[in-house]
Amino acid sequence: MKTIEALAPDQASLGAAAKLTKRSNWPRLETNEQLGLLWGECQGSGSNPYRVAFDLRDHGYKCTCPSRKFPCKHILALAWIGATAPTSFADVAQTPEWVNDWLGRRRKPGQQPAQAANAEGKSIDAAAQPEESAPVEDPVAAERREAAQRKRAEDTRSSVLAALDELDQWIADQLRLGLAGFVDACSERCRRIAARLVDLKATALAGRIDELPARLMALRGEEKPDAAIRELGKLVLLAKAWRAAPDDAELKRLVSTSETREQVLANPDAIQIESDWEVLGEKIETRRDGLVSHATWLLDLKSAAPRFAVLLDFFPASAGRRSGAFAPGDRFKARLVFYPSRNPLRALVAERLGDVSPGTWPDFASGASGDPLTFYATFQDGTPWLSDCPIILPAGAIALDERDSAWWQAASDPHGIALPVAGTVDRTLLGLDLAATAALWNGARLELLASQSNMGRLDLS
């Protein structure tokens, strides 16, 4: 414990680390006693856990969090758990690839233990002390506080309602002025209404509108009006649904603010699924508000029908590219808790239970041979205001048209169904027999995630 105390950059870091020593914060804790290594995954504020490793021999460490303190609170917490509760770690013989990569880049023959910082002014005992219990609140003061909370909630609801009224008027104005003019001036017009929605506390909705110009710019000129009218229609449906159920958790998440991780885990009605999962791929986007959206898509390997989950994380673009806890193709056993939704997709890793051996996907494609977009139709029936829907495509191949645009073409389909693919594809994929393909379909374009082929698994994200 003295080593942890000395390594800590300050007392505040020790205090923060003490709060992370609960086992519930760590979906994964493992050790290799022979190598003197501890590693784990610590659940932060986002959906994607931080990868943390600590070398007991030379006090080297690694964490994927963006903290500017070295070592960070996650490193200190991992070492703390190792010193006080070593049985929390599963002793495994094989270290994960990311730990091996870290070791290969840092370990040198004869390396000495890392020099600890000065321990003066830092105390493990003080950090471990439970916080003083709050004094008993006077009943009158408690009632006054609760009344103030109800008033703030009512004010927020009224403000969001006003935001939706302004959004409806804005959409009507765009239609009146014509879609061609809207497409040409999309960036400026969207920025103005998005700023107004932020003022009225409809922040999530503002972010969605702020991203609309970038989505339109990625399309061909003749496709932009259709895409614009489709997105404006989804916004109208979302506003209408919120007015009918302003306290609905999913609608509040899409319009104003989201629940915290703690609220989702404490929700008794939240769906929990323990299964084997494969990481299909990642979708990383830098948003106009300065945040990076990091979506990690998972496939349930034990479900009879295709079932998906997405781990969604946000972090400042100024923090740079950040390593996630998962890589495409990873397989692991875990218990996931899903955010309340009509079509549950967004989830949190509540507990990671170990790795799973590589293999092929279940034969989902046999149930989708008639129409690969059947799942998308059902998805849209439940949540018509959403766009990206994960699907499993049956056997097919990738081909180029006369404009060098990529298309997914179904195999052995009498109707010759073909779907356009977003962006560019690796030409080595052209004509390759794809037994099954996982992708995101937004009604206009496929974003390929992964495929199964006679060459094995292909990472397409």
C-alpha cells in the first residue's frame, strides 16, 4: 500500500481511486502471477470500459483513459484491489493481446522498478476513510428541496416543448422554401435551429440536427433531397412521440438528456442478457460539437435470431484517438444491461465473464433468405425516428457499378436484390463469396461491419 501511496500524483487521485475499488466497477479482473501482472477493465462514465494494466515487479502501468494524471485513478484502484483483495482476480495463463503489445513496447532487460512520486502529503488511510454521513435533513428543508426539483423538471419539460414547437415551425419553413434551397444552405440553417434547441434544453435533438449537413454532404447530389425529407420526417415523428409521452426514458434520451450508467444498472425493468458476444466492428465519428462518438457493435452468438448490442461512448476530440476495451473480432462472455427502448440496442457491460474461442456465426442467414431487410422493417415500425439499424445479410458479394460505387448483391436471388454501400471498399473484396454479412442500414446506404467467407472472418468497419 505504501507503493500505491507513493505512486499517486496527489491526494485527490487516491480519493478518486478509493471510490473505484468496488468490484462492480470492474467487469474484468485478471492476473498472471508468474509474470507479476494485473489487468482489468474499469467501467467509466461511457459504455466502453477502460483497459488497465499494472506490473507488480517494476510498477509500470497502462490505462486507455484520457486522464492527464500519471498514474490515473484507474491504475491506482487496480493496484489497490490487488493489494487488498487479490482473490478478486482470476489467475490466467495467457495474457490478452493488448497486454502483450504493451509489454513488448515497454519492457527492457534489467528494467528497474518505476520511481514513485514523493509520498509526502498523501495518505491511503485518509483516502480509504468513508465519507462523513450527511446530517439529517430537516423535513421542511427536504420538502422545499423536492419542490424545487419538481419545479426544475416542469420548467425543463416546458422548455423542451417550446423547442419542439420551434422545430415544427422550422421544418415547415424548410418545406415551404423548397428542398433544393434547404440542401444548398443546410449547414447555416441547421446551425441556427440547433443553437436555439440547445438554449431550450433539447440538447440531444440539437446534436442530431447539427450532424445532418455532414450526412447530406456524403451523398450524391440527386440523393440529397430524398435524404433530407426522410430525416425531417423522422424529426417530426420524434417530436410527436415525445409530446405523447414526455417521461418516456428512450424519448428523453433522444431529445434532451440521457440516464447515467448508475441509473441504468439500478433500473429493475432494464433488460439483462448474459451470452457470448462478438465485436462486429466500430463506428467512430467526430461531431460538430467537439465530441467523438465511439460506437462498438456486438452480435449475440447464442441467439436463435440476430440480436445486436451497441456500446456507445463520447469523449472530447481534443483528447485524441482513444483505445477501446474491444477490437473487431473479439469474442467474450458477458452480462449486458440494455437501456430502456422499444428496440433495445444500446447497452452497458455489467460483468465480463471471460473470453470465447473463435468460430463462425450461427446460421442466421437461413432465416433472412427471403428479404434481408425484414428486420429493418420491424425496427422502423417500433422506432421510426431512428436511422441506423443492424442487419445480417444472407449470402452475397460486393460489386461496382459504372460509376465505381459499391453495391452488395444477393446470391441466388431471383429478384436480383442489391443494396448500395457507403464509402469505398477494398477492391480485394470484389466478387468474393460472402456467406453472411453484418451491416448497418439507414434506408439508403449500407455500412459494412464484418463478413463470414471461405477465407474466414473479414473486418469491414
